[in-house]
Amino acid sequence: MDPGTLRGDIPALADGTVYLNTGASGPAPDRVLAAGRAAERAHERDHHRGNPYPEAWDAYDASRAAVADLLGTAPDTVALTNSTADGISRVASALPWEQGDVVVHTDLEHPAGRLPFQRLARDGVEVREVPTTAGRLDREAYADAVADARLVCLSSLSWLHGTRLPVRDAVEIAHDAGTRILVDAVQSVGHHPVDAEAWGADAVAAAGHKWLLGTWGAGFLRIAPSAVDAFEPRHLGYRAVPKGADNLDYHNSAARFEVGTQSLAPHAALREAIAIREELGPDTVTDRIGYLAERLVDGLGDRVVSPRPPESGLVAFEDPTPEATVERLNQAGIHVRTVPGDCVRASVHVFNTPEDVDALLAAL
């Protein structure tokens, strides 16, 4: 597998579309779509000739194993969810919050990493937002904010600026204060290598529909073994407890975060997407993203608000009329998006080409 072959297998690009919005949602290859369809057909046509559950459980196990390999962790540390937001919300509701507790997030967080905590604020939980500068975390301000907190929610890669956050440092600071930390890694997985064990976070939430080029509906949550007992999910179903249990004796693993039956299709598609990434080679992915991002940054000049040199395939740049610019580009078959701060954001991925970058620059 090489980038050109991958590009040729993505139906969304067949008409010459210039797709530069993977940071929002990646276009899935036909191989990925076919894997999802095949899993659904087998489940409904074949598994239902008998007991459909054993085959489904095996499929869930296969998905956990694939995600575990991707994150450099063990399968029993992985729970299957529906999305990143779903995983974050499950973690937020699994701690024993009390009035006066503190939760911390940065001003870089996606609404998925803010809204669950805004809801907790209605019950007397204090929410602290750590300001950043140009997508950079102020370690001193962060350390002050987490000193007496119960939980931190932190992105590993900023969706606004494309900056990489110092996850390992942030984890150490939080843990030194006795604070749990949840990492939103959806912009990292499939984008650059992720080692969840090295990060050391209590929880890592992500999904496969962005840089992994999977389909919507396949999220995952990694729970550190040392943190499992700290979480007692309220979003609860029979898969959270051992088979046959009818009490709250949770699994002693990440499985306590699973709820009930889930569609097999998105997670089968996710397994195929992970396999394609491995066939391409992680270095091929990150090297091509880096090359294209540098080409884009160089062409944009002083308009760029993302780092120089780029730290990711997310490149944000100033625009006096971002909404109008995005609409105009959309009409021309070039797909980017706005982000807060009067900016337009383009995402370059391994399937993109120098010609895609040049088309955007020419259209601007």
C-alpha cells in the first residue's frame, strides 16, 4: 500500500475533490466501507441462524485488540464506545463528584471536552479553564489550576492550532497533585504514533473517523489499570459487569465502561482502517503529512497562526471573512473549515498531494 493506491480507493475523491478537512472527518476508503458492510451482512444473515452473541463478542474482542496495538497497550485496557465525545462523557460521569470538587480543562478543548463539565457545574463542581497562548500550555498556570482538582481534561493535539500538547508532562504534574487526567486523543490517533502507556494518563478517549479514515460510530477509551477502581460508570449496562451478574460488581478492567450491544459495522471498519495504516507504515503517514504541511505553511506566509515548522497536518490561517471563504472554496470543490478566532483550517493527510495544496493556495 502506498499513498497513491490509498487515494485511488477513496470514493469521495473520485471526482477530483480536493479534501482538506480530515481533522473534522476523514473520507473512508472503499476497503474500509466494504469491511463494515461485510460485518453487518454476516451478523444479520449468518450469525442469526443460531445464537448471534458469541460471534459479536469475538468481533468486539478483535476490535479491542486492534485498538490496543494502535495505542501500545493491552486489550483489557480498552473499552469500545461510539465516539470521542461518548468516551469523555462516560469518564466524566464515572467519578464520585461532590459539591466543591474541581475539574480543569484548557481553552483549547473541543466542546466534547467542555460540555460534560459545564453540566457538572450545575451541581456545584468548579470548572477551571487554563488559558493558553498560540496553542501552548503555560505549565505554571496549569500546575496551579490542577493542584486541588479531581480531574483534568486535556487534548493531545489542538484542533484549533495544530499544536502538540506536552501530554506526559501534564500527566506527571496532575498525578503529583493527586489529580486524575483524561486525554482527548482524537486528533492524534492515525495522525502520529501514540503510546498510551508512555503517556500514563488515567483515561484516553478517541475515535476512528478522523485520521484513521474509519467510519462514524467507532470510538474507544483506554483506561489505565491503576485507575480502573477510581471509576464507577453511571452510564451503565450489562456489559459493564461479569456475565450473569445482576449487581454493581463492575469488571476489573476497561470493560466496565461498555454498556450493551453495538453495531459491528463501524468497529469492523475501524479494524480495516488500522490495518491500512499499518500497510502504509506509520512513518510514511507522518512524513507525508509533514511534507505537505510545510508546503502549505510556506505558501500561506504571514497568514499562518499554526506553528512554524508545522507540528501536525492541521494548519490554521487568518482570513477576514472565514465563513465566506470556506463557502467559496466549497463551491470550487476544495473542502476546508472555519475554526474560532476568524481562521480557516486546512488538514493535510497521507492521501493528499502537492497538487491539492497548490489548488488551495491558488484559490485563496
